[in-house]
Amino acid sequence: MSLALGQNPSYINRIENGKALPSMQGFFSICDYLKITPAEFFNDEVEQPGEIRALVEKLQKLPQEQLQLVEQITEQFLDK
């Protein structure tokens, strides 16, 4: 990941170990790499923010009747 961000190989390791902090631009680059927003980065209640956002974007394109079917299926998963 460090190299993909154009940094030295120890860049992410140093951040993870508390030895360095990314610049604001570095933080945004990390979020872009992870395909998440800065708000999603700090939301510890959601385990897969990028996937959830992508799913919501797809759901927004569905007509009402299909959206209701997806909701019914989702409810069945949550009830188990």
C-alpha cells in the first residue's frame, strides 16, 4: 500500500505503529486507496463501508417495486 501511494515501503507501517501521522493529503490518499470517504474511515460501527456505499448507489437506481423486494429479502436475512 505504501508503494501504491507513492511513499517509502515503511510509510503505512509507521502510521500503524504510531510513529508517524499522515499529512491531510496523505490521509485523503489513503481513503482513496481504500475506496472509502474520510467519514467512513472514522465510522467504527460499519465493517465494510465501501461495499455498503456501492450497494446503496445501486439500490438508488432501482424502481420502487424492486426496492421493496430487496427490502423483504434483507429482512429475511436479519431475522435469522
